[in-house]
Amino acid sequence: MSERRDDAMTGTETEDLNAALKALIVEECDKDVPPESIGDDDVLIGGALDLDSLDALQICIAVQNRYGVRIKAGPEARRALESVNTLARTIRERQPAA
């Protein structure tokens, strides 16, 4: 079922979600960079943004509050927070049906 939701998402919807996630990351992690400067495949934790485990926790809490998707700490969070694309994919796969 989650695959159908992911496949049904248009390119514009994917771009919109990625843009929203970039803005969320900048806001939650208090980074002084324009959200559009973050690449969809840029490494998030330990990458150029210099995000750490506290930033990861803040992002996970914000994702749960905004999208209703819980990301558990540890390996699950590391996989989900590899990049904006992996975070968006995690949200699309797990987001409750509207």
C-alpha cells in the first residue's frame, strides 16, 4: 500500500515535500543557510551542514509533529536521515492515509 502512495506522488509533490523538509531542517537545526542550498542527496548528519545527533532528534520530533511519522532513534534514524530524499521517502512510505 505504501508503494502505491509513493508511486502516485507526482514530481511536483515530491519537489514540494523536499522543499518543505529543507525548510524544516534549517528551522529546527537553526542553520544560517538558504533551504534551497541543501541538495536532495546531500549527506545530512555529519555532512556539510554539520548536523549532529541532537539535530537528528529535533528533525525526528518535527517530522512526527508535522507529518505524523515516527522515526525511531538509532539505525532507523540514521537510514532515514541520510539525505533529504531518504527522509522524504520515509515519510511517504509511513505517512498515515489522509
